[in-house]
Amino acid sequence: MTSDYVGRGSSVPSRVSRQAPQLAVEVRLASVHLQRRLRAELPPEHVTSGQFSVLTLLDRKESCTPREIADHEMVQPPSMTRTIGLLEQAGLVERSEHPTDGRQVLISLTDQGRETVAETRRRRDAWLARQLKDLEPAERETLASATEILRRLAAQ
């Protein structure tokens, strides 16, 4: 183990070839801390991170049944029913009839819900861009390479 350090102000020792278990811990912790910091950029409308996750799913998929949302979020349907109810009260989602199954409803974003997702993404991107601006060019290049690697890992 060397006494070199990764990045400015980092206390993580740099080793040319970290062992996979130690690197796994470091990547997981860094990811968790970055995600927590990005979550702080939620909109002031008091949307929780769990509710925002539902909004982003609906932004990607257009509409889903409550069961599909619950399955995606890995929660029980009664919990999702409460979440959807709160989002509906806030004017962020709306219900509509299912086109082929009269027993089902579809949940989709309202215009306000789409704007909330877009604004939150803008806030998060702006915060991260400000942080990246202060990095050295070589550090930004390292992050660009790491981003591609992380995408491949997440796709497995």
C-alpha cells in the first residue's frame, strides 16, 4: 500500500491494483454518498426520494399500473397506493382508465409532474457540473472513463 491519495482531499489510499473486494466497498460507498448528495437537490415541493423515483419511472414509461410501479420500486402494492395517492393530491400524477382491462387504472405524470422531474434533473445536473468544474482536466477524464465502466457494471 502506498501513501499516495486519490484526488484532492481524499483519504482513500491509491493502489495500482486494488483487490476486487476492497474496490467494491470503495465504489459502493462513493456511489451511496454521491446519491445522497444528489438527493438533496430534490424540489422544494417536499417530494420524497421514493416519490421522486416513481415520478422518474413514469417519465420514462409514460404510464404504468400501480402494480407495475410497486414491482419496479420493490414495495408492496398498499404502500404504492399511498404513495400514488400523495402524488395525486400534489397534482403530480393522474389516473386514467386502462385501455384493455377495466379492472386496472394507469398512472401517468401531469404537466406539473413532468416539470418537477425536469427541474429536479436540472438542479442535480447543475450541482454536479459545479463540482466537476473544480476538478483538474485529468480528473474529469478519469471520471469520464469510470462512467463508462459503471454503465457496463450496472447493465450486468
